Amino acid sequence: EKPTGHQENQQEKELIIRQCTLDDVQKLLPLEIGYQKEEVFFSNEEPSPALYSFYLSRHIKSNYIFAAFKNADTVVSKAGINAISWNYALIGGVYTAPEYRRQGYSEKTLKFLFDFLSSRHKTPVLFVNVGNTKANSLYEKLGFTRISPYKIVYF
């Protein structure tokens, strides 16, 4: 069962938020690489486009990625569901292209994702870097509360 797309009618008439398919992998790739560079990588290494195309394809097949499309080829924001349990869904990979930040795209994408989860009786949870004040502010605005500090270790 897949959600239908949602078209914004207020600020951005051309904005479409929908679940991504394998046809969207190359459109999502710049956002995924940006996310990896800003949130995951600890060095100045360049992420491999081939590797992240593979990861995106696998993620779309096994879980979900939702994105805001400004037009058919321009993805401005994305958010994924990394894991689902009986009651919860772990949100991850939330990222908006730098030139589209502070315009509400992440919020709109996340609200669409939350509607999808709500229809399946799942509560969204996520990890966020405490130093990422803009993300923390957005998540608080969306109703998230901090439970406890953590450290993520990447291998």
C-alpha cells in the first residue's frame, strides 16, 4: 500500500510531496550526498555516487523515502523511514538542499511522512545531533520531545 502524492496549494503550488520510487534515485542522489557530507562523514572524503545510488535503491526497496519535488526533476527535501517496529518508526536521512532551507520544505515533507505513519498507527522517533540547533528547533515545533542524550558510532 503506497500513499498518494500531495500537492501544496498555498505557498508552493508546484510543490509535490510523495513517496519515492527507484526512478527517483538519481534525483535524490545530490541530497543524499549532501546529507552524508554534513551529518555522517568525519573527513573531507567525497562520498561515492555509485555507492550512495546503491544505498538509496536498497532503502527505497526495503523501507521508505519521501521527498518534496519542486518540479519533476528537482528534489528539494527528503526524509526516510529507516526502521519500523510494532509501534514505532525511526526517521532518518532528513535533509534539505542548502539553497532551499528555511522555506518550510522539511516541515512539509515530515508532516506528509507523519500522516503516512499515523495511517499505519506508528509513532515517529528519531535521533538528532544536539548541536544541530535548526533541526532541533524544527523537531520541537513538530512535537518531538528529547528523551536522552546518545552517541551514534559509524563503522
